[in-house]
Amino acid sequence: WQKMSKSLGNVVAPRELVETYGLEQTRYFLLREVPFGNDGDFSRRAMVHRINGDLANDYGNLVQRVLSMIQKNCGAAVPEPGPFTESDQRLLGAAQALLETCRREIEVQAFHRMLEAIWAVIGDANRYVDEQAPWALRKTDPARMNTVLYVLAETIRHLALLTQPVMPQASARILDLLGVPADARSFAALRPGHALKPGTPLPPPQGVFPRHVEAEGTS
């Protein structure tokens, strides 16, 4: 461990980080890892862990596998949900509660806590996918599969809207993949009455967060 300073000559130029890791990846890392206005730890290893763990594996993989299942099994359109179970309502409730949490943390410039709250719901959504196993429901209960995939798509809509201040380009791509129109992307669209409309056609899903592979000899 060593403190960064100009005199030690170990300062990392932001431009270099952006060129190596990407603008939105760099912004996410700094806001998540370093409490605003305070000192924080930095290492390339930690940055790659955030990019590949938080962005590619947790968030990106959630989006990719949910939208791929919708593409293959729901006629490439937002599925029609049935009655919501307690598990469905728990996940949707967690997503719907995020706006108030994020506003509270932003008011005190606690951007790292805002992102922690968003990623907690991403974790909830990934666990929900594993528990509900929509790939198995496809054979045993297609109507239930539709509900599960709708709940996940609506959760992802909330996540994409709320991550816009930190990663506007990636969030816009996710909202494009969800068929969310340009005039429905403000935080006002997080209020009741703006949920995804069943039957909305969706484009083929594409990866949003590529994994980063470090060159030999870097750490």
C-alpha cells in the first residue's frame, strides 16, 4: 500500500483509466469504491474486479439472460404476467423502493451507498432468477414463466433508469433493449402507471458490459 502523490510519481491519470477500462466503467469504479470527498483505495486489480464482477457478471449477465429468455420464449416481446406471488411482489417492491433510497443518498453525496443499494437489488434479482428457474417453467408452467420474466424485465427497467446518472450510455442501451421510449426515461417513469406494457416488441439482446482482460504483466 502506498499513498498517491505527485512527488512520489505514482499518480494514475484519469485519461489513462478511461482509455484502458472505459469511461462509464471508470466512473462507476470511482463512485462505488471511493466515498465522495474522502480518500479511497485504488488498484487495477480492484477495478477489474468491479468491472468483471459488478458490471459484467452481476448486472450485465442479469440483463442478458433475462432478455435472451424473453427473446426465445415470449415471441420477442414483453410477456403478459399473471397474478404476482409473494416472491414477485418482494422483488418488485425492492426495485420500487430504490428511488427514495437513491435520492436520500444523493442528497448527502453518498454516491457509493446509492450504488450499494442498487447492486443489492441486482443481487436480489439474480437470486430470484435462480430460485424461480424460468427455463424449467418453460416446460412445466409457461404462464408462470411469463410472469417471472415480466417481473425481471420490470425490475431491470427500474435499475436502468436509476443507473443513468452514473452510466448514461449503458443504461440507454438497456432501456433500448426493453423497448422503453425516449420520453419515458426520467425518474418520473418510476412512479406507478409507467410499467412495461405486455406485447411491446423487443430487439435481439446484446451484451452491454464487456469483461475486461488485463494484459500480461499488469496488476
